[in-house]
Amino acid sequence: MNNKIGKAGIKPAFLTGIFLAVSCWLSAQQLPVSPYGLPFINSVSFYRESLINHPEKQMVSLSDIPGIILDLRYASHNNFMLRNLYPENTITTFLRKPVYRALKRVARDLAGQGLVLVIFDAYRPYGVTEELWRTVPDERYAANPAKGSGHNRGIAVDLTMADAKTQQRVPMPTGFDNFSDTANQDFMGLDTKQLANRELLKKEMKKYGFIPLSTEWWHFSWPNPENFEVLDLDFEELSRLQTK
């Protein structure tokens, strides 16, 4: 579930960098600022403007990655909040273009081993992060909305693997959104299959540039989060903006 950027959090200099970055492309209008003091993009016009000089920041749907299974937990009651945080009709999710491309390479490699990716979460609107923080105000497991998150920036993904033929999830240390130490990347009190699967997922993700989160075996993020703005766009808006 965690959508923070690294266990140590974000330093004040990072927040200063965000303000400087957005000012480079922002017109006479001003980005909204959250009650926590963080600027964010909440309109299609601002989003499009952010892409003018940086087309690589485009948000891309994950639904066309071969074999991918989208098990979007926050679009259902099957999550620790026991209710929908995304609309029930949410059928896809998104990542920034370079992150999407890297994930597609991971999927290709795993396909050669008879496995497919299962996505629990990727892009998460900033408003949902605020809601999660009110329930779990602990930076080990949830993003502090004063800092934003990799999920809010479209550069983090929560995932596991499944058998390509049966679609059965492979054994992993815990289920998704488990807040115990058993979910830690370095927890060793597991059976052989759980350890092997966790290490395989981590190896493949790191191979293509992803950074694992120490407290959650399922969470991986892209480096240099300061290069990507926090977004609070809904899924339907992003779906309409997809280019073929």
C-alpha cells in the first residue's frame, strides 16, 4: 500500500525542488497547493502543459502489457480500508511512460519463465493519499501527504506474480497491505517458495531500474521522484487522454 518515496522520507530541499520545477513550465496561472503546502496538478489543462517540454511524463495505461492481471484492490472492498477508494468501474491504472516501459520489460522477462504480473496499485490520486493518511498516519506504511508519494507521481507500483497458465498467484510472504514485519524485504522466516518468489520479483524489478521498499515486498518505485509532479486527476480523465 505504501506510496511514500523511500523509508527516510523526503528532505526539505526536495520540496523546494518541486516548487522550482513546476515554476519552469507553469504559465500565469498557479498550481493549487494542498493544506499540507504541496503543489499538485488537478486539471487536464495543467497536466497537458506539464507535457509540452517533457512528453516522457505522459501517463500510460498498463492494460496493454501482455498477460498482465489488474487486481486493483482500491477499486474494491478487498483492501485494509474494507471499502472502495477508487470508483468501482476503474478497470485500468497508469504509470509515467519510462516507468511503464520498464515494467513492460519486466513482464517480458517473466513471461519467459511462465509468469505474469499482477498489479494491485500504480497511480493513486493525491486525494486518496490524504484519505489513507488519516487512517494510517505512519510513514512506514503510508505516504505523508505533506511530501506526496511515488504513487501520486505515477512512478510507483504494487504488484506480485502469477502462473501464466493457471492465473494462480505464486506464494509470497504475505498478502497485499500487510503491516507486519513479515512483509519486510529482509524477513527470512519464510518457506523456500516464498523466499524464492520474493527474490525473483525483486531481482527482475531492480534489473530494469525499480527501487524496492524495505517494509513492503510488493512495492517498487522509480528513481528521481523530484522530476515528476504530484497528480490528483481521476482515472476517467486519464483514460480519455490515452493516445493510440
